Amino acid sequence: MKLTVKEFVEAIEEEELYKLQYDLNKGSIGLKSLVDEKIKAVENLPKKFCAVCGDGLVDKEGTFSIIFKHEKLKKKASFCAIDCMEFFISKIKKAKELEPSKIKSNIERTNV
């Protein structure tokens, strides 16, 4: 059963609600550590499908993963084999090479 934050607050016992309020008033150190632990657990779960070919990864050995970090965002892509990972990386490289030229052409169009 999945709960929204509002549903969670509505469902918890009175004593836990007061503990949560106290923790939030003190800088929510306990809540932060709970959330951090849950995120680590979720990130360590194996992904179910290859990001390139969509092949199932649950029962495969020797899968590969790449973790992307950008400021506060973290994303993980998993692959069934090296060739899928290389294909993915080559597409990223091509996209990075095209970005400056797209920006330049958009600037030229707006100046006309």
C-alpha cells in the first residue's frame, strides 16, 4: 500500500505525530536520516530492465550500471551487457557534441 505524505500523517498514532513534530522543530535530523537510509536502499536495488534493449535484468549476472549525479538529482541506468552500455554512452557523447551547435543556431534565428 502506497501512502502520500498527507495520508501518512493522517494514519500515524498520536504519539508518533508528536515525535515527528518535535523532530521537525529541532531541524528534522531523525526524519532526514530515515529518508537518506530509504534512498540508499532504493538505489541499491537492482533495476529490472536494460536501459537500451529492455531485456530483463533480475535473473542475469554481470549487469552494469551507471549513476548520473547532477546537483540534487541522482539517476541510475542499468544494462544487460557492455555493448548496450557502450551504445548508451555513444548516444550521450553525440548529444553533447550537438548541444553547442543547436544553441548557436537558435541564437542566430532569434537575431534575424
